Amino acid sequence: MNAPPEDATEAAAELARLAAEIAAHDRAYHEQDSPTVTDAEYDALRRRNTEIEALYPHLARVDSPSRRIGPAPAGGFAKRRHRVPMLSLDNAFDAAEFEEFCQRVRRFLGLKDAVLPLVAEPKIDGLSISLTYEHGRLLHGATRGDGMEGEDVTANLRTMAAVPRTLRGQAPASIEIRGEVFMTKADFLALNAAQEAAGLRLLANPRNGAAGSLRQLDARVTAGRSLSLFAYAMGEASEKVADTHWGFLKRLEEWGFTVNDRSRRLAGAEAAEAFQTEIAAARSGLAYDIDGVVYKIDDLDWQRRLGFVGRTPRWAVAWKFAAEQATTRLEAIAIQVGRTGALTPVARLEAVNVGGVLVTRATLHNEDEIARKDVRPGDTVVLQRAGDVIPQIVSVVDAGRPDRGPAFVFPDHCPVCGSLAARPPGEVVRRCTGGLICPAQTEERLIHFVSRSAFDIEGLGERTLREFHAEGLVRGPADIFHLPEHEAEIAAREGWGDVSARNLMRAIEQRRCIGLARFIYALGIRRIGEANAKLLARHYGSYRAWREQMEAAVVIGSEARSSLGGILRIGPAIAEELAEFFAESRNLDAIDRLAALLDIQDAEPVGDGGALEGKIVVFTGSLESMTRPEARSLAEKLGARVADSVSKKTDLVVLGTDSGGKARRAAELGVPTVDEQAWLKLITEM
Ligand code: IVH
């Protein structure tokens, strides 16, 4: 090793310099394919970084090259759309929450006190993948990605012994199998030892080890790593393969997959609780890290009926182990300003390892929370982290010490633009009133604007956009679509080059054509998340109609305002939020300038575009073939909106047995009605 740093200050400075330098080489190598140093020079920089970190572990940076597993290969893998989205799971953290899950299932299926048949599978925090087999042969494999679209890593998956190339025995003509790719604790330690010996970067945890090994552009690198796979779910299949999930797991084994041998078939919450205790006790002795247990309803027909809410299935839940805790020093409380002006306190902490993750920041939620916990800079605090959630401060350890600093005073002015930060009565959040003049708000809005569910512009990530904003190249959303006029200037920037600049311009051009719902969501109006943006888009249909109606809705008591507030699940509070946004002429200007540069597509019908698309349906009385929640969810899947009461706007009333007042009201208003048999016929024929 060259001379070690003189002291911690020098070490910290050198680590900062190394992080920046290595990141620049990484960009040059991976994004521009034009390395600026030799491999040996590059390795020497990394080795120096690792060595200094070994001498000063507490100085290891969050962005340290040793913690990064290499940048996402820029355009390295082809994208693959999942035919059935790969969703995530709802969590339960204790027996009461697990019981709630069971209750929800019973309520939905209309089961009274039934003991639910379950399958329990230890939950490994690895990398979920999808494998498509046609006529028993592996056709392709992909990572989960954002759930809708992943990366095609077929070549890498083929190098894994645990991934069957051909299925044994009787397999359907086509089937998609899902599972978790992971690294055992032993393989992870061995990999890191080898990395260290070679002076290469160390991996933070087995999950990163698995992800980094699988997402290698050179499949030979993946082949040299030990990766394991447990199969546990199914995507699309050409035929029915089992009646129960347990039966499906057995078939997976017949076909040649490995199923976690700790999986169990159980009945009811009590058995689940016992299993949870048993696994928690066995946890440290298992060959792999787990963070909880996944419980799935065993009956596949029930699973089908239960379906999904949003991005999670109703038929499964991940019961996570209790949060991991650690103690550290609170260095400072910083105030962040969000896209809607909310002032959020963030604790900056002396770096500490909590359950395998290096934590340097924690959320403090809001000013009341700080007061309640009486946290002050300089305090020693207990920190906790559960699953993927942001770490939280639980309590102060040394509140009684004599030299403690003064209580934290929450600012009443925006720390970024200096405008008044107001807290309306009854609200917990204090907000900057600077609106569009506040650079922090504008910047956060821009970040939101290009985020995945909004304009999703590849190559325009958070860091780049912050840079462009700071330099005045992008002041508002419309400027993004003027970037192509600055292509040469961008290509000349450090770390860019012709190829990256051209790719960015192409990505921007592709997004000039955008769906109405995405457009509305991208504007970042308070309370207009993806779901509400979709509702608005479906209701108004076209950009012009929406824009016109929103401007008209600014007037309280106008027809446009009451129509907006009357949209199911929008309501008066959200209507007011929209009206407030449109009352601001600077917002209107910004939208108009943006819209002039875009081709905003009319809202497409959702669901299957069935005959219930956009229809308002009311259920009354009890149905025999399904419960109310199930009927509601079915109708919504077919594009309908389900209302609670009958009005002139109702399109259809479904009459169960004992339907009273609503049936009469439908008759009075001349709203069409159907009985349960006709309803079933209607939905099955769609
Ligand atoms: S089933 C519709 N089963 O957990 C959801 N997931 O939080 C289907 N995971 O992305 C997932 N072990 O990466 C399922 N036995 C198991 C699992 C499991 C780990 C992961 C998976 C998924 C995440 C959801």
C-alpha cells in the first residue's frame, strides 16, 4: 500500500476523491464504452479505496465504490415485457396483522369461520426472475425489473445449474415459472473473500451478490458465481397444472426445480403463528438469509377468485420478522423540501450497520414527531429498520445527560427559498408557500416529472436532472423537450460524449407522445397520484376537455367544479386541490407551454374494454354466487365503477335477494336492472 493517510481527515478526503474518480471511470467504461484508464490502474484505485476503508471503517461512504455492484449496464440487456405482471406482496408484522389478512380473505370469499388452507414458504430476499418454457424447453428468462418489464438475462440464467434447460416429465405446452435467485451465506462470504484477495469491490449483502452476479453482461462471469434458485410461483400457463399451490410445488419438483424444503402446508392462523416461531428460531442456522415467511392460500381456485388489489395479491402475505435495531449518534437534523413544498426533517446519523445495511439517514416524519420524541442533535438514538422501509428513530438513549444541546426548533421559513412555511390548522405538515419560485419544489417536481410512472425518460436520471436544473439548462418541464436544441453542448459535457447525448435525445423524442393519464400524473399536483390521474383521464377523455374543465372548475359552485367533485373516488377535497392548482396562472402557462410540445393521447379504455367500460354499477341485496367485495372487484376489472347508491347516472343495478329501497329507486328513475343470473351471464360473456 502507498503511505496510509495521516489521519481521519485526510482519509475522508481521499475516499471522497476516489469515489468521484472511480465513478467517472465507471461512466466512461459502461456508458460510453470508452475506458479512460487501464484495467490495472482502475483496479489499483479500487484497492486503495478498500485499504483505506479497512483502516477507517467508519468513514466508508454511502456512495463508496466498494458498496456499488457496478452500474446498471446502459442498454446492455434487451427489455422483456412480462405477460402477467410480476407483483409484490403485502406485509404483516405481527399475529394481529396476519389475522387481518385471514379475515380479509374470508370476507372476500364469504367464508364464515373457515380455517384457511395455507402454504408457508420462507421468504428469501434475493432477486425474482421469470422463466418461460415452451414444449418443455427454456425459451427465455428475465428479471422482475419494475414488475411490468424486466431485463432479458436468458444467457446468464442458462449458466445456472438450478435452472432446468428442459422440463422433466409431463409439462404444459407453455408455462412461465417464477422464483428467487439467491446466494447462500457461504457462497456470499467466499465471493467476497475472492473479491478482496483480488483487490476488487466487496458486495454489501447476499442480495447484491445475487443481483450483481446475474446482471453481468458477460455470461461467463455469472457462470463463475454460485447462484441458487427456489421456484415458487407461476405466470401464464397453457393449461391447468394443479388444484392447489402445494400440488403445483410438487409438479415443480417433478419438472426438475428446487422448491424450498422448509415449505409447509398448514391450516389456519394458529398453525402459521407456530411456524413463524419455528422458522425464527431456525433462521440463524439456515444456509441463506431470510426476512420472513410468505403465506399463500393453497386453493388455486380461491387464489383466482381473490385476485389482486393494486400491486399485491389478496391471496398471499409476507409475514416479516421484527425490525432490527441499532444505536448510533444523531449528527444533525436536516430539512428537505419536497415537490409539494412539504418540509420533511431528516436525521443525519453516524453510519451504523442495521441488519446488514449501512444506515446514515433516517426519517423523522414531521415536527410533532421530533417534539414527541424530543430528539436533539448530538443525542444517541435507537434506530430501527424493518424490511425495505426507511429507517426510523425509535427513541433517545441519553436524554438525561447534563451537556445536552437545546431542543430542536423547527423552521417557520423554507430553508431553500426563504418563503414562509405555513402549517394550516389540523395538518401535521408544514409547507413552503414559495410554489414555483422555490427552487427545491421546482427541482423535486422535475424529478417526479421524469420518474418511471410519469414521463420515464431513459438517460435522464435524478442526478443528471439536478445538474441540469442547477445550471439553468432545465427550469421547468417544457425545457426538457427543448434539450435536443442543446445536443452538442450536452455531448461536450464531462462524462457524456456523442453516443450518450444522442441516446438521451432519442429517449426524449420518444416521449413526446404520451397518454393523458401519465401526463396528468406527471404534473405532480398534490393528491393526484397514478390512480386519480387515471380516473381523471378516463372521465374527461381528452387533454383539451380536461384542460378546459379544470380551468372552469376554479370557480366555486360552477358546473365544472361540481362535476369534478362528483367523480367517484375524486370527491370535493381533491377537486379543491385541482382547482387551487389551476387557479395559479403560472401553472396554466407551464402546462400550456408543455402541451404545445407534446402529442397527448386520449385516454384508452382500461380492463378488457368490456361492455362495462365506464359504466356505473350498483349492487343491492345479497348475491348467492359471490360476496359483495368479490362482485365489486369483478365489475371493476371489467372497467365499471361501483357506486353505493342509485342515481340518474347509474347505468345498471344488480339485484340480489332481498333488495329493497335501491330496486324501487332504480324503477322510479328508469335505471336498468338485472338479477343475479343475468349478471353472471353478462360478465361471463364478456
Ligand atoms: S410470491 C404476486 N413467494 O418477495 C407475488 N415471493 O415482496 C408473487 N419472494 O418480488 C411473489 N420468496 O422477490 C413469492 N416464496 C415466495 C417468495 C417471494 C421471496 C420475493 C419476491 C417478490 C417479493 C414480494
